[in-house]
Amino acid sequence: MRTRLPVTKDEHLALTALVRGAGAGADSISGSWDGLDVFVHVGTYAPPVFGESGARLAVAGRGRDAAAAKYASWARIRKSLEKMRPPGVTELLLTSDGDHHILEGAVTNFFVVCQQEENERNGQFSNQTMATKFEVQTGPLSDGVLPGIIRQIVIEVCHDIGIPVREISPSWSNNEFWKEPFVISSLRLIQHVESVQVPLFWEDIQSKTWSDVPWAVKKFQLHSLASPERPIPAAGLLQAAMDEWVHQAESWIRQQPPEQIYIAAAVVALTVLLLIVASCLKSSKPNTIVLSGLSGSGKTTIFYQLRDGSSHQGTVTSMEENNDTFVLHSEQERKGKVKPVHVVDVPGHSRLKPKLDEVLPKAAGVVFVVDAQDFFSSMQAAAEYLYDILTKATVVKKKVPVLIFCNKTDKVTAHSKEFIKKQLEKEINKLRESRNAISSADISDEVQLGVPGEAFNFSQCQNKVAVAEGAGMTGNVSAVEQFIREHVKA
């Protein structure tokens, strides 16, 4: 390979592989299976020298829908983030919410050396002070961060050299405690950060460009590496340890017979391919039911009825999700083994809707709760929320069933489920026409809804959409329980 692709002593070979279902386009949502296509690109890469140039970062969008592995459509989704890249920025950061809890970069993992709040002081880094005054923070995998070998190695190296690590998504609201951010990847290993900038507001950010919003910028200075008078900064300590690790690995590889290296590489490649095939063929059976809908629709009351058989004497508008795994209260006296259900009650406040994107990829079903008593005042907002769910690529691809549950029908002034269904279809039809007029380049994760040229109705959806009614306060949630048991087998 070196004769075909000459590599200097300062360069490395960079291999990129793409595995996808054969015969399916990159945007296919059909879920059909016809084998695998494997594409491999080989190039050269000269890694940056640590300390010579730093990364300039900007928070540009939400985290990944599915962060367990790299997937082909991520490149298309990333394209929509590029409009939020200010001039000079070398990497985009992903966040989980409007408070800018930073998960990772578009192609890197993000780390921050933080001064512990209770030990705030104006000092410099050293091995001795790191263990008591500072910690390294990075987003946990559970928040939707792509796992990686280099990320795990950095965490292990931190432990080895006495630097405490806390897996928590760094919050911009606490940036006064940030002392030294750095990014990592398999190509650049560790690169210090020169600056981080975030939008000052987050509302409707997906429809804007970088020039439409004001930015807050924080700059960081990398101190020169070790001297008796100046301790090595944290990223420098890690870089030195990583360089030693890489040197030892390269020395070991050079000592092995070439044939043994080729065989080992072939075994690893075959194992990875088999794991990918097994993952594609595996029939996953999620047990998560998502309760969604606008604030005040009664989602939390339904959650408690399903779990405890009680309304808890009513609830207030939730700002935090209710998340629990339990046997349905109506089945607790049932004989034999009963499969527990994981129920997530997602808050309906507009600022907290991104929480829904985190749980939809794991959903076995979605219950969309509508206030049947106060339907007219919230009809348009409810239709917009439901439209966003029905056009999510992850919902359409996996054919996630949706139950529209008309709540509070015990009230005299409540509307019937037939009326609510018809009105929602009309509102969604209006939304579909207006959304389709927008360029597809401005919509990163949306599938067209319904049949072109025909008025919309729920039967046109690729996933099953049903409508039912009940009353959470009186315990009439049997339609929800039946929906759960249809899609989470006991």
C-alpha cells in the first residue's frame, strides 16, 4: 500500500469505511434488507502538532438521534448545521438543551478541565493540584455521546496520571470554571482549544444562520509546556501520556512479523463486519413507551395512573421528565411473569421538547395526549407538535405506532375523539403544505407526510396511528394500557 500511496514519516494512513444496506439509497426508510455494501477510502493525514494551533469551536445544534454508532445519514444532518458555523470556526459542538450542556463535537469528543467550584483559586496546573483542585468533564454516553476508543483511552490515561474525571456534559452556564478545554479524535488525538462561542439565544435556532444570532465568546490560552517554573497544563500532561502510549504501541507493532499483523487486521475486520451484520439482523424489541403532548394535557396524571393506580390528587406542569420502569398497576395482581414497561413522561414545555428527540429512537410506541376539554385553544400547537413526531425519520423508519389519547373526556364540555381526530387532520394538512414549500435543505430530519395531492388523514402515515379517549383523573386509562400491551408484549 505504501508503494501505491507514498507516506512521509510525518504522515499517517487514514482509512474510512461505510457499511450500508445494499440496494437502498442513503435516505431510504423502507427498512428492506438485501445484503451489505462496503465502501473504503484510504488517504494520508498529517496530525497537528500539539500546541501549535488550537481548535476554535462553536455550539451549532442538537445532539445525535442515535449516538451508539456512526451512521451514513449523519453526514446529511451535519450539512444542515454548517449554516451555524461562524467564520474561522474549525469544529461544531452539539448540545442537549438551551442551557448549552455540551455533548461532543460533530467529529470529535469534547473535554474541559474545570476548576472545582468549592476550591476556586487562581493557580496553574500540576499533577499534585489536579487531584484536589481540578477535574476533567466530558459528556456521558447516556446523554447521547458517540463512544470511541480514543475517548476511553483519554479517560484511562487521566486515571493513570491522577487527573479526576467526571462524565457529565459541561455546562456553558458554568464556563467561569472552565480552565482548559480540548477536543480529541482518532486522527488528531488531543488538540487544545483556543475559543468557544455559543448563541445568546436558542429559540428557533434551526431556522437561522450564524449571522442571525448574537454570540458569546470565551477565549483560552495554552501555557507553554513544561519548565521548572511553569507546570505542564492538563492537556499537555494528557498529550505527553498519549504520545508515550502511541509510541509503545508502534514499537510493539514493528516487532511483530508482517504476516501476523495482516492476519490480525483481517480477523479484526471480519469480526467488525460480522458484528455489523448481526446488529442489522437482530430483531430489537424496545419496551419504552413515550408519553408526549402539550403542557397541561394530563400526561403526568396518566403516568401515575399507569404506575400507581392513582392520580396523586392532580399534578402541576412538569419541568422534569418522569422516567420509570414498572409493571402496570392493572397487572400487578396478574399471575405469572409480567414484562415491565419503561414509561417516559416528556415535559410539554416548548423549551424542553428536545428531550423527546432523545427517547424517540428507543420507543416501542408513542402516546400523544390531547386535552379534549380545552382543545380549541391548543389545537394549532398540538397539531404542530404531533406533526413533528409523525415526520421524524426515526419514527417513520421504525414504524413506531402512535396513539392519540383524548384526555379529560369525563368533562361535560369535552370534545369527542372523532371531532378531535378530524380537526387535527385538517391542521396537519395545512402544516404539510406550508412545510413542503420550504427547501428540503433547511429540514435535516423530516420525512414528507401523507399522499401528495390528497387531503391528509392519519391512515396515510407509514406507521400506525390510532385515536382513543379516556380520563386520567378518574383512572380511565384502559385504552393506553391496551396500546402498551399491543406493542410491549407481557
